[in-house]
Amino acid sequence: MKEKIEKVIEKIEASDKIDAEKKPLIIQKINEWKEEDDAISEVILKLENWWMEVEPYFAEMGLV
């Protein structure tokens, strides 16, 4: 996914259809979204780790 984001940024920088003054703003917003995506991935990883710990208890109670 990060590779795709980098390609999008490269295309924005190379584009002659986007105003030069708007390019930095667009790229900044994309980078903010990328950071949010990293935060979401981190939360997902923590939840997966938590589930691995508690799943046996749920299974023992017949809830899984």
C-alpha cells in the first residue's frame, strides 16, 4: 500500500494538470492519511494480539 501511495505522490508531482501551488497541499493531506493508516494498522495489530490471548477463554466457554 505504501508503494502505491508513493506512486500517487510521484504522479501528482509530475502532473501538469494540477496547479503547482496545490500540489504541496495535496501531498501533505496524503501523508496525513498515510500516518492515520499506520495508526489504524497499529491498533489492528494490538487487537489481534489481544484476541490471541483471550480466544482460549471464549472457546472454553463455548463462545467461539
